[in-house]
Amino acid sequence: MFTGQRLPRPEAHPGSGGGDVDQYHRSTVPGNAPVAAASLDWLEVPLHQSEALRVVRALWRQGPGSGLAVFAVRFNDAEFDPAYFGKSRMHVPAAVQQSVRRRQAEFFYGRMCVRHALRELGTVNPETAVDIGPRRAPSWPPGIVGSISHCSGLAGAVVLASSACRGIGIDIEEIVNSESAAHLARFVVDAGELRYLDAVGGLSLATKLTIVFSAKESFFKALSETVGRIFEFDAIKVRQIDLRHGTVDFVVSGMLCPEFRPGDSCRSQFALGTNHVVSSFRW
């Protein structure tokens, strides 16, 4: 179902990429018409979609009564034109204006995904600014929860009504090489988690570490506003990874908020592409 869920509290637990590329334009953007106040000029900015990204969008939509609006694109930061900001009437934070082209491209395409997703949702002006809020998280319009991710030329966003869930997090990660896997093994998991992942067959350790890293990132994004502080990777620990069904079960190791206490269990969903992992957590 590719949306995370909180699992029952244990009784006795102590505390991808490829395919044809299309040009997205005004006539092919899915969903409802935007509110009348929105300009449509930004719909003319070319966005590239591939078959793999359509699969990602379909996976992110799954879940009982999900009500999700999703958009994902492939981009090349070397081809990004900063003039797109002006053409799209997009507010650009000073920190992004002063950053390198790659960061500008990531911000632009991530927010463009948000605009298209909001347009599909149909309840908020899609040109509503989604600024960078506390802890570098997006600052969503009232009544909306969502998440943005970008990595190695892929960007995606998901939005839905705040009445549908408390929080959602999505993440896209490029599968790491052996050197980066050693870094993840030191900082993302502890010795017990690493032993467990090493014993799980079917994929390389580097791929399994990327899955866990992405799944934890999705969890952190979904809880960031509620918890109200930065928390570390050891806040949740891997209990089980199911490669067949695309799930990672975690146990909460420290007090995060009343809904996520030590000993509570939760589940992130993931899917594998050729070179990427995509994950989601919703509660």
C-alpha cells in the first residue's frame, strides 16, 4: 500500500529509472482545474516524465482511502534555467537564490511537483508559496500536509488534506556504493540492526542499507512537525525488513510524542527502481 502505518503496541516489549520520456504540458496535467486566481504560465515549463516515475506515482497513491495527490519528474540540473523562477512566479528564499545551480534546480522542481500535486488535489491555489520552514521542512498551507523529495535528477511531492492524516513523509534515494554503505552502517543503524540486515538475503548490503536509510528519512519527515525537534537515526530501530512486500518494520526506541513512545512499532513502505529506492510513511 506504500503508505506507512503505526502498528499495534506489543504486549511485552520494553521500551527506477528509464523508459520513454514525455513532455508534460497544460493539456496533460492530471486532476482538477486550479482555483481561478492561479496563473497557468508555470504549466508551460517543460517537465520530463518517464515510465519508472509513473510507477512511483502509482505506488505513492496506494492505500485505503488515501486521497493522495502525487507528482514526480526527472530533471537535469545542468539544463535548469534560473529564469524559470520568474516565469513561474515562484517565491525563492534568499538562501536558495544564493545557492549553487544544483540546489536551485532541486528547489524549483520539488516545488513544481508540489504545484502540480496541489492542482490535482483542487482545494488550494497551486501557486501558494511553500517556503522552507523550521528544521528545513516545507511550510505547508493551512489544511494541507505533504512531503517533497529529490535525489540525483528525480523529484517528487505528495499532498493531501490534513483531515486525512497527521503527517506523511516520502523519500527518494540513489542506491549507495560500497564506500557510502560503510558510512550508513556507522551512522544510520546500530550494531544489532547491521547484523540483522547482513543476515537478510536477496539484496546487497548496500541496497538494504539504502532502503533502511530512506525508510527512516520518510518516518522523520512525517513526524517532524509533531515532534518539533530534530531526532537521530537511533530513534527507531529495524525490527524486520520484508523485501517481497516492500515493508520495513521499526520499533521506537525513545520518546518522540504521545503517539510514538518507546516500544511502539511502525511500518514504512518502499519500492526499488533500477538505481533508486523510494519510500513512504504515513500516520
